[in-house]
Amino acid sequence: MSADYRIIAANAAYTREFGGGRELAGRACYEVSHRFNVPCDQAGESCPLKLSLEAGEPQRVLHLHHTPRGEEHVLVETSPIRDETGEIAYFVETMRLVRQASSRAATSGLVGRSPAFSSMLEKMMRVAPSDAAVLLLGETGTGKELVAHAIHEASAREEGPFVAVDCAGMTETLFEAELFGYEKGAFTGATHRKQGLVEAASGGTLFLDEIGELPLSLQVKLLRLLETGTYRRVGGLDWLPADFRLITATHRDLAAMVVAESFRRDLYFRINTFPIRTPALHERSSDIPLLAESLLARVDRKPGRHFTAAALDWLAVQRFSGNIRELRNLIERASLLADGDAIDVGHLLEMTDPPLVQPAERDAASGFRVDGLIDLETLEKRYLKWSRQTHGGDMDALARQLGISTRTLYRKLERVN
């Protein structure tokens, strides 16, 4: 690429994946990737070429790019090439499709396109190629195990096993036996040698869910495993090497637990190499219609069923305290209540538990009102919240009425949330 965003040459893979086989030389990168008429940074996106030009070194961002299959998440890395005088003359742009997440409705894996989701995905793809320990933080029901699995699939250990362990309710005896395995005769009932989960995860990823529930006595044993890279089966004498990538998750505030001395400080820093926060559903509310369609395809036994526009509008303004797990339950319940091909608001409301699913606050008046002078930033936030709640779920139509792009509207709404 040239410094004025023009594609000089493209390999066959780029032409196939992003150009649909059409000639791309001479076209602007932002027009091919985003259908923009101006560079990305002028349309509200981060532009890796401009960042690379300013920094004088490679830059990487996560974008949603148009492809012949529709919009897809893409990692974009731009590297500058200097001429004989040392000035930047050209750029090499390397594009990698993110196969672990979809920006469209999908029957498996991670789904989303909101700024909060994209921010999480960008961090996931940065840490995935390494062996660094990852700590997933977020409310219950935000899909932390799916995130852990996606990191595993994007890592060099993809061909190895993914072993998940629920730390909640673990006793000392059960923890050691499950994690490290045991030798024949180690205790009553141990009639044979049992492989532990650490051994089962060899060459792959060990995912410890709800690590904040682990008692202090067991935290010591886990810390020794992580610090020495060795373990011993219950009843065994030999120390065995451990080979796994660690991912942990919790809904608790581990930093506060460290201060309260209910979580070991040394273990906290051992597992907290790279923290990633999984956003709550209300932080990515623009993803709710997309998630609803994806979840319906996953739980409904009747193929081809769909939501009415009114049902999607209703879902989009709910506050799900149980996050994606609660949304999934509601959709599965509605799919069982519906007899036809469409799921409407009535099916969603029929067995809804009011304390768990509350509509978003709405302005009681029919129009937008402001009592007294306020700063412009607060005014915009209030107006966006009101317009979102009163307009319904058609974000494209709302963006057109507001005179902005749909992507800009999503970003503004996320800031409001």
C-alpha cells in the first residue's frame, strides 16, 4: 500500500478473501474493507496505517471488514517500509481472519460486534499465541468458558486437549485426586491408577473456572504446581512434569479478596499475567438481537424458526441480570411455548420472571425533555438513551434519522451504557 491508502499489489489470498476475486490494485483500502468514502480514522475507526505512520513502527488493530461472506472480524497489522532516505514510502498490511468469533448469527462459538465485545476479542487474539496465564473476569453468565475455549483454539496448543475444572465446592481430597490423579491403593476404593486432569491437559489448556471459590488450603497446592511445573499423584512418590497453558476465571473481585486475605497474593499475581474482562450483556446491548438469533438456532428443535421484529425490539431493551445464560433460558422457554414458525413478544412474556428481567427505563413523557441547562456531553447521552428506548430495535433506521453511521451509533450507545 502507498501512504495515501492505495493498494499497490495484493496476493491471491487477499483478493479471494476480501475482494471476491476482483482486481484491487489502485483502490483505497478503506473502500474495500469498510465501504467507506474516507479513511478509517475519519469515519470513527482506528486506522493502523495512520498509527503506523505516526509511530514509525508496526501497528495492529481489530476491525470488522466486508468480505464476500459478509462482515467478519479481522486482525490488521500494518508495517512501514522506508526508502533510501529513511522516509516511510509504503506499507505492508497483513490481514488475518478471526475464526473464533462471528459478527453474524452463528450456531456455535462467540458472537458479537459491539465495541465492548470487539475490545475483549482484540485482547483475546493478542494473548492467544503466547503461553501467558490468562485471568477472565466478569459477571456470572457472560460466557467465560466460551472465551477460554476460543483462546485455546487460537493458540499454538490448538491440537492439544482443553480441560475444564470447576473449582466451586472442591474439597482438599477431591481437588488433589481430580487434579493430580492417584495411584492404585492410595486410599480405600482406589483399585486402579487414575489419570489426573493436569495430566489429561498435557500439551493443551487447563481451564480453572470459579477460581475465587478455591479454599486457601487448596490455593497453596495450586501455587506449588504453577511455580514448580511439577505434581505428584495422590499416593505416589515421583514428581511428574506438567505441560499446560493456564486459563482461570472468576466472577469475584480477586484484588479485594487479596486485601481481605481470603485469596493468596502470590497466587493472584501468578494467574493474573493477562486479565481480560468479559462484558456484561447490558454493556453490549446492541448485540442482543444478534445473540438472540444465534441462541435460537442453538436451542430450538424446529429449524427455520425466527423472531418477529417486535420480539427482537422487546429483547433489545431488557436488562438481563443473568446475562447470556438468562437470555438463553428465556429463548429456550419461548421456543417450547411457540407452535408456529415465529416467536413473538407473547411467547417471551408468558413465563418471564419479572424480578429477573426488567424493561429498561423509559421516559414517561412522549417527547424528549431537559429541565434546565446541562453540559452538551450529558445532553447527548440522555438524548441517545431516550431515542434508543423510544425508537425500538432497528439500529440502521435510527442511525439514518440521527444522520450518523450505524457503527458510530453503536459506539455512542455503548458509552451511554
